[in-house]
Amino acid sequence: MAIGVERVPVGIRLPSAMPRMVRVHQRFPRPRLDDIPAAVRTELRRLDLRTRLRPRARIAVTAGSRGIRDIVPILRTVVDELRTAGADPLLIAAMGSHGGGTDEGQRRLLEHLGITPAAVGAPLSTSMDTVELGRTPSGFVAYCDRVAAGCDGILAVNRIKPHTGFSHPFGSGVMKMLGVGLGKAPGAAQIHQQGPGQMAGAIREIAECVIGSGRVLGGLAILENAYDETARVVGIAPDRIPAEEVALFPEARAAMPRLPVDRMDLLIVDEVGKNFSGTGMDVNVIGRWRIAGLAEPETPHAERIVALRLSDASEGNAQGIGLADFTTRAVVDRIDFTATYLNCIVSTYVQRAMLPIVMATERDTILAAFGSLGLPDPLRARIVRAPNTLHLEDVWVSEPLVRELEGRPHIASVESPEPMRFDDGGRLC
């Protein structure tokens, strides 16, 4: 049975004309590295690997599923530097239960990100087998990828960024790579069962247990600017990982891109997917967490959120589609429900996989969202349209919001208004 309806149901109040939209260019602070390999080499040499590694030591280097823009040159430089130090590097897929929780699924997901043995210059292991390295004071099991645990050392590489399941005192980063990424499906399940209030503490305990095993050589933290570019990298000694990551987190949070306004009637997101955020749409950007028992933030706030397309790189994993109120049949037709539900069940945030209202075309989806708002004058609606939640330098706003943006220092330019347009198939132009 087909999901969704062919057109907006009769009786729903629709706008007399499509709203006029204005393209807005946002300007964010843009610190960035001009020579990424040189910066990586400098930071790794601070860890003094040459004197700490025996010849031909097998070193596991973590490779995660998040869309880190410069991850391939960063990993390639890590591999080269380890070889220069006399070691034998091996890439380890470290992404919890992502990729459908299978070897091949994780390999394909890394390929979408450009992380292949040929590109990085080292073999890749995607095994889902784990071993236990110990237990924490609170009784958590420190699961670790079996292959990584059998190596002579582990170098954890990851971006520091606000997480989509907890908000302080750190987010995604080196500790999460050690506590969840290397823990594969059992490690991810254990963490997410703690709920948003206890996740950070559990991750830190498990990461400290893994570090205490003596297997961790150090961490390489990546910080990106609002343009998805590498702002800097930081090499961290094993015993300093927890403290330094907490210290770096405010910098990572401040660098995130944001929508041009805090309150919207309608937020249209052209494309959602795991390559933009673990939840398809970054909850920190849209202001919607959809976690039972957790209050939603006051800002940003959108009355309705529309998700139009699912990215190719997601391979059908639509985790986070439940953050939207309306979506298209094209999105639903692309969903790999096995991968989506596995990711969602492991995370325990089941609302995020629930299907929104489904319409046949993008035009019908947007019109239905309008109709659900019950606005006295739909042409005065506060609308923001974004390509995704990772790249927000160019967005569109409805004409009534233009005056509100005047004088704001992060608004670089505002173009002339044009009516919202669709092609013959109802796709938003």
C-alpha cells in the first residue's frame, strides 16, 4: 500500500499565491587551516610517537561516520606520520551501530565519505566484533573493537562538535569515539540506554577506562568553522583527553552555523541525511530534540518543519525523519527501514524514526504544511528555507523577515524577492 496522499486534501486552507522568498548570504567567523597536513604533523609530533612506538607496531586509527570535510587528508597524514615513526597503521571503522550494524554497511558508509584504503593509504577493518577491556566504577562495560584491541595502540581521530542526544559538558569528539564508536553496537546501545541526562557521564567513564587500559596513544581533535572547513587540529596526550575535550567544547559550539532568525512559522529543509548530522537534521540548528521527557529549547523554534529529500550518502538511513512534521513520498520510498530502525532503537529515541505526514510532491508537502498552520494571512508567514543543516551560508527567507535582518552583522547580502517556484513535477526550484 502506498504511503501518503496524491494531493493536498480538499478543505485545507491554502495560500492564494506562493510566498515571495529572498536569498540571504550569511557571513560567519572563518578561521581555517591553509595547510592541513602540516598542522596534523605538528600536532602528532607533540605526542612524541617516535620514542613511544616499537618498530612495526600495529596502530589502530579510528574512522567515523560523520561527514568531516577534510577527514581523508587528515587520516592520510596520520597514516603517513605513523609510518614515518616506524609503525604499521590500520584504519578501524568506529561508528557504533551505524551502517546497519554490519561489516559491509560500515564499509559502504565510509566509502561514501571517501574513506577507502586507496585514498588513505592503509588497510581498513570494519569488523563488528568486540571485546571487553574492563568495567567502570558505575558498572559500565568498556567495549572495544576486537581488531583495535589486538593492536599495539589506538589513535582516536574525531571532530569535536555538539551532540544530538546530550548537550553538556562536551559532545561528539575523541571521548565518544573511544566510548561509543569503538564499542560498536553493544557500546552504542549501552550508552543510549542511559538517557540524555546520564550519557555524557557514561561516555567519559568508558573513555577513561579505555584510556586506562594503556592501549590509547592519544587523540587528534578536529575543530571546524561554520563553513564545514577545518579551523584547527589538536593533538592530545592520553591522560589529557577528557579535560582538554571539555575545554575545547565551547569553541566548537560557538563555531556552529545557525539559521538567520530564531522563530519561524515554517522551516523547509531541502535535504536531510546522515552526512549532514547523525539525526539527518542537526537538532542544535532546528531547535527540536524529540526526546521523551526532555523539554525542547525555547529557541530556535519552528512551528512546522518540512523535509523534502534524503541524501544519497545516507544509504536509506532516515534516522531523524521524525524531527519533521511533513515529508515527501520520495523520501519515504528511499528509506531503508532496517538501517533506520536499528539506529533508532539503539539510540532509544524512537520518536525520531516516526514518519511525518507524507505528501506526493514537494509542492503538496509545503502546501499541506501551510494549511496546518492556520495563519490568517499565509503570505505573511515567517519562512526559512535551508539546503541542509550543515551548510547555512546561503539560505532563503520569506519577504516579511527581510526587515528583521537589517543591521545584523552576520548578514552579508540580501537579494531581490522572487515567488517560491516549482517545476512541472512539483519539485521546489
